[in-house]
Amino acid sequence: MGMKRLCIYPKEVAIIIGKSQTTAQTLVRTIKDVYEKEKHQALTIREFCDYMGLDYKEVFNMVNGIKTTNDKKSA
């Protein structure tokens, strides 16, 4: 198993929240402002989840392409 990513980007945020990439970019900027991050600093999956009230493990697995039992289709 390779390294796992800890950061999340607007493209993934757009998919998770079901909104446009522009809306996701605005949201990422807002969250970074709340956490007083500078422009060059990345948004972590944990910060995104805490702000949005989402389950960290679920989002972490989604971003890193880890299949969970919930992802398996029933036959």
C-alpha cells in the first residue's frame, strides 16, 4: 500500500458536495480563511470534514480511492 493523501482539492470538493468547481473553489477559500491558512497552504481532508460535518474516514477513503464495504454492489 502506497502513501495516502491528506489534502483535498476543489475538484474533489465539487464531487463530494455535488456543486460546480467554482462553488467548490469558493468553499475551499472560505474554509482556509476560517483556519487562517495562507494561500500556499493546502486544505486537509480533516479540516474539510470538520467544517462540513462529514465523516473523516468516509471522505479520506473516497479521496484515496479506498473501497469500503459500503462501496460494494450487491449481486
